Amino acid sequence: MNEWINKSIEIANAPGYLDKLHEVYPVIQEAEREIPEEVKNKLKQIYNGGDDIALIKELLKLPKFPVKDPYVAFLRKREIFIKYNPKTVQRIVNRIRLMGYDTMIESIEEPKEFNRQIGTLFKRWLPKIGYPTLAVKDFETYDGIAFLQGSDAQLKDFANTVLGCDLDKGPDFLAKVGKRYVIGEAKFLTDYGGHQNAQFEDALRLLKGKKGKAIRIAVLDGVVWIKDSTKMYRTVCQLEEVALTALLLKDFLKSLRRI
């Protein structure tokens, strides 16, 4: 087992791990998504009027749809799809009407789920480990440890154009240590199965990519480090590449200065 994986397991299974991790991924109670009063009034009028097509059209304009349904994203793409798929539309509207108007509004105004904030929280935390975040020009000439400033698309462009990494999406961070570059994917795995397994696999895809001049690492936290017989734990223990908790990221970057 490589040293960074071994250290991460020790940290995660020792006192204080979650307490320290909260600095990286703080659970902040987001404010509810407020709907303007005029929009609520319009929704109530349509809802009470019984026009199901008008209701779903109006609801599809909002940032959050009142029910979770795998077909909603498709319907959002083109208004004509509502006309093309009357049975699907009716099924969804029936679910909404069973909720009642008040519950429908409450669902629309719910705060964002924590899982949707994880990537943003990690990026907000990165500067706190003590290294600057620099624009491309300064980043390329900087001789210490720094992170590249920019959007996912800009990080992807630098990784592919300058480092030849052939990524299909932007990494969560791109760092420079002297003349060495590091790209990484960060995941907070809160449980096993479903979406969490997909997030784990996403990190492994970046980690196991072979192209480019950058060191690839996976910054993993959560249940992945719990000593047990799960596939996730067995997989991470067998990795030859660098995977580590965010709590060790600063130590890892500093270690590259000594190589």
C-alpha cells in the first residue's frame, strides 16, 4: 500500500477526522430558494385552473422542479417535447397534484442538497492551505507552490494544451510545485452505492489516465477510508497511484519539493 493511502486510512480511523474534515466541507444551511410573489400568484392561478400543460410549462422554467423524476431534464430541453409525450407529462403532473399546492411550493423552495455543494466547497477551501491561486501568466513563471486560477474549462484547456493530459473535463484543481504539475479530482464520498460509487469511479478515471506531463492524484474523503470489506475500500487499498485525504494535500505538495 502506498504511503499516502496508508496515512489517509490512519487519519480517517483516528479521533478527530470528521471534525477536521468539516473545515474542508462545512455543512452550511443554505437559504431557501425564494420564489417571487408574482410567480407564486401565477402558479396558484394555473394550479387552481386545472390546466396541466400550462402548469408543467411554468414549473419547468424554475431552477428546482417540485418532484424528482428522470424524465424532467429531457422535457426542459425543448417545449415541443411536452406535446410529444402526453402520457409522461400527465404522470408527472399527477404526482405534483397529489402533493397539493402548498407542498409543491415548499419543494420548489428547498435549499440546495449538500452533495451539490461539495465541489464548490473544496475549491473555496484550497487557498486556505496557504498557497496562492494565480492567473495563467503568473502561474507558469511562479517557482513555488501555487494553484491555477480559472473555470473548469480553463483548467481543462491548460491541462490539455500545455500538459498534454487529454482530459474530457476540467480537473478540480491544477497545482504547480516548482517545475512539476499536479492535477487532481476531489470527492467526498458520504456513503456506498449508486451516485457515490459513480463519483468514486470518476476520480479513478482521472487518476488512471496515462497521458500528459502532470502528476495525477485523487483527493478522497469519507467512507472510502473506513476499514471494512467493501469494494470501495478494497479498491483504494490496491491503488498504485496517489490517493489521499484532503487533510494530507498540503503535505503531499510540500513533499514534491524534496524530490
